Amino acid sequence: MNTKYLDLLAQKYNSEEKVVTEIINLKAILNLPKGTEHFVSDLHGEYRAFQHVLRNGSGKVKEKITDLFQDELSEQEINEFATLVYYPEEKIKLIKNAFDNETQLEHWYIQMIERMLKLISYASSKYTRSKLRKALPSQFVYVIEELLYKTADPANKESYYSKIVQQIISLGQADKLMIGLSYTTQKLVVDHLHVVGDIYDRGPEPDRIMETLINYHSVDIQWGNHDVLWIGAYAGSKVCLANIIRICARYANLEIIEDVYGINLRPLLNLAEKYYEDNPSFRPKVQADERPSKHEELQITKIHQAIAMIQFKLESPIIKRRPYFNMSERLLLENIDYDREEITINGETYPLDNPCFATINPDQPDQLLEEEQQVIDKLLFSVQHSEKLSRHMNFLMKKGSLYLKYNGNLLIHGCIPLDEEGHMEKMTIENKTYGGRDLLDIFEYYLRDAFANPDKTDDLAMDMAWYLWTGEYSSLFGKRKMTTFERYFIKDKNTHKEKKNPYYFLRENEETCREILKEFDLLPDQGHIINGHTPVKEIEGENPIKASGKMIVIDGGFSKAYQSTTGIAGYTLLFNSYGMQLVAHKQFHSKEDVLANGTDVLSVKRLVDKELERKKVLETNIGEELLQEIYILNQLMEYRYMK
Ligand SMILES: O=P(O)(O)OC[C@H]1O[C@](O)(COP(=O)(O)O)[C@@H](O)[C@@H]1O
Ligand SMILES: [Mn+2]
């Protein structure tokens, strides 16, 4: 091994004892049970529901509380305590208001702090002390360790506990300590979070989800098609940009663009006011209790049309300059008879419903008006100069990838494009043909290239970002075509169909899943594919666990707009040292509801896989890294200290 490198390392481990201690520490970690992985997907801006799932660790927090206290606490007390751990700030406030005097409150503090310490001690039993220390609230590390590890005889211990706690109370620090302990518990219960795509679009608060992820202790992201649309927009793709604004208008979420990310929509509004009227096909999709005012709704409807038409026009030159995208069928603006208000698709002619083509020149339908060009240019400038968006998109790039191999499993939002026979579908890009893993790797290469070159707005990398959103061989889209135009303008629902890639029926088949795992150099006996993207319709009896457990689909619809079709409010998956459990969540109403009634969202757990022997860190990705570190430290030991 390079001695320069070892010399450098010796600066950190500058004594024999330090090297030995670290080797022993790492070897000890290898033999601990693996930490709990938590998988979520298709969050679609539903920050509050996501927060709840995160805070209760998909039921794990409650499970640990029940394990510990079922003999001494009633169900209601367990619920109350669980709520305190999920939402400590709010719950403390509520409880404090309910007490008549200081003594009662003090008594409550002592009892709760002791319970929390027990819970932390239990939840951290599979971690090293050093890992627990890192999870503790920094200002209380000393005090908490003192409370956790004092093991004098029980009688003395009790008075010792209450003395320290009374001190904390009299110094006015009890609330802060309890809040810190609650967050520590949440951290300990879930070791690592995977977000299997689609943070953005449809729901109102994707930005707050991003902030949560940025502050989360350990997370990775597999990009979803909607996330890639946002990345593409920020990277300079005008057609991706038109799409994100269109979707925000469609779901009455333009605040995200304007207020959250600070992008000025005034030029777009002016254009919209000039050329568009009310149009039932473009009114925003909102829940009955969230309707905007009439005036606002009209504005959104106009913006929605203006940006949709810009989007359709912008698609055309890309389709023309990239014949291998095989999308000429999507040049729909050219198939319109503007006088008769009809469109011909695949030889079939349909009347156009609620047309709004005031900005279209029938001789050159994809030509942007000067004003439209200016609007989209200004929007792009604004998007690329939004400090917050820049932070969020950089984080998505840093923690994200198109797929991830983690602890033997393959995590992917959409699909692996397959043909009817189950072979990897091939796509030719610039005269080179790719399929399976190679195809995904080249997609990711282009997306990173697009992101690294935000000044180029119509090069191949940028066009590929859009292809990932809507192309037939995109591993994120997984459908033959996106019928956005038809959905707005044609009544006949047959034209709205988006045929899915054969992957979506072949994935029911164990052999197909095994082949896919092999394609990614994973062991088919041990691995699973973890998939998001397509809502699992529990209502119709669809099973999210497919192919004898090799395939797990966790899109149960966090998105409110999709809950009536799925019948639940999302799936999450837990993978700890004992195996994998799928959790189906019932609809989440509000935090206030949980706080007031102690009612948790009921969830149903299903066993996916049970480990025959408890899985250790040694058998995980992190274990592999630790083994390498141990190897290097042994080299250092020989080179420096064993001569
Ligand atoms: O329900 P909406 O908002 O009209 O969206 C429908 C569009 O969304 C898509 O399903 C893609 O979004 P998802 O990744 O959430 O499935 C398209 O295939 C489809 O055209
Ligand atoms: Mn998706």
C-alpha cells in the first residue's frame, strides 16, 4: 500500500493504542445486528403525512414502547406516551395546560423522563455507545449519559435519578431535554431512510420534505420521474420547466413556484390574461375543502393553459432533432385541423373539446410567439437563480441516483424496461445500443451531465432529461406514451390510455425478478426489488408483495389525489435484522387529531421475509466499508507500529 497514504493516516491515528482501539471498535460493530432501514416512496409533496410516518418510524416507536411498558401502562397511556415522542413540542404544551399545580407537573416530568430514558436504552441496545452519543441532543450528552449508565443499587439509583431530574426541572430545562430525548428515540428507531422517488408534484409541500431530508441523519434517494422533471428544469430544460409549472397549476400549487422558490410568475400571468379565458378542462384539481376563490381559480386556469401550450410547442423541436426518441407520433399540434377543431391520431379523427389555440399559427404550430419565448426565458432565469431551489436540487443530485444496490436489494422508482418476452429492452442513442443496467447507467450519466452544464439548454443531455420523464424506454416513466394532450382536449377516454411497459405484468413472475437482480450483480436468492411509481390498488385486491416476495411495490398513494384509487394512504417498508415488513397506512388526517385523541394512524403489517439468523452489520453495505477500513488500519499497524 502507498506509504504516503499511510503516513497521512498516521496523523489521525498517531499512537498504537488509537489504531488498536479503532480496529477493536470496528470489529465489534461488524458483529452487531444490522440497523433498521425504512423505505418510503411517492411522497408527492405530502409533507404532513410523511412527517408522521417518519416520526412514528412506521409503527416502530409504538412497538418498542409496547414491548417495554405493556405490563405497567394501559393502552391509552401507551398512546399518550407515543404521541409525546412523536410530537414532543406540541404535546408538552397541551399537557402543561392541563395541570393545576407545579407539583403535578414536576411529578409528570420525572415520570416521563424516566420512561424516555428506558426507551432510549432499549432502542439503542444494538448500537455502540459512540453511536448513541452521536444521536443524543448535544447540550445534554453528559447529563443523559449520567442518567443512562448509573448502575448503583436500585434504591440509590432512584433518588439519584430524581435529584438530577429535579435539578433539570428547577433550571427550566425539562422541556428541552424531553424534546431532545424524543428526537433521539426517533433517530435510533430508524437507522437509515430510503426515498424511492417522487418527492415532487401534486401535493403542496415538497420543499418542506426536502428540508426534512436535508436534516435527516442518514438518507438516500432514488429519483422518481417527477423529481427528474424538477432537476431537468433547474438544469436548463425549458420543456421540463413548462411541465413543472403546468403540474403546479393543475393542482393549484403555484405558491410552491412563486412564494417558496421565489420565481416570478407575473410575465406568465400577463401572457395568460391576454390570450386565455376560463376553460373547464384546465380548472385546477383540488379537494372540495381547498377550493381557491373564483378569481384565483380563473387566474390559475388561464396560467394552466398558457404554460401547457408552451410545453406542447417546446416538445416538437426535440422530437424532430432526436429521431431515436421515436416520438414523431407525439407531434400532435401538426395533426390538428384548426378550422374544424379536430385532430387525427393514428388515422382516427376526434373533435377537440375546449380548444385554446389562440397563440398557434396553423402553418407553424410549434413556433413560440415572441412573448411566449420571453416568458419561458425569464422563467428559466428565475429558476436557475433561486437559492432555495439550487440547494434542494443539489441535494437531490448528491444523495440521489437512478437506482441503488443496497444490502443485496435493488431500489428503483419506475422499472427496468423489458420486452414482452422479458428480455432487457434496447435503446439506441447516438448509434450505440444500451439495455438493462447499461441503459440506466447512460441515463444517469446524461442527467448528471445536464446538471453540470446549466447553460446548455438544448443539447442531448438536456433532451435526455425530458426523455426520462416521458420516453418509452425511460426506466422512470415505464409507459409507451404520455397522453397529456389527449387528456386535456379529447373526450374519448380510449385516447387517454398509457400502455405500460411489459415489466409491469412480468414483475409478478419470480423468474423475471431473479433475472433483473442478476443483471445488477445481485444474488437472486437473497435480493428483492423495491419499486415505487405505480399505485397499488388494494381496493381491487392487488398485492404489493409480488413474485414470491422478490418484488415489493411500495406506492400506496401518499398522494391525496390518488387515495380513492388505492384505498389506503401509502405503504412503507421496514428491513431490520429480523427481516422485512411491509406496512400499509390508513389515511392520515392531521397532527392535531393525533395530539388530541392519541389516535395513531392505524397500520397493518405484513411479513415479507424472515431472516433465518439475525442479520449482522457484517453482511451489509456498511459492513463491507468497515472491513476495508479494518484492512487499512491493519496495514497501518504493520507499517508503523509493529516493526
Ligand atoms: O393524474 P395526473 O396529474 O393528470 O397525472 C397523470 C400523468 O401522471 C403520470 O401518471 C406520471 O406520474 P406518476 O409518476 O405519478 O405516475 C403520467 O403517466 C400521466 O400522464
Ligand atoms: Mn412516478
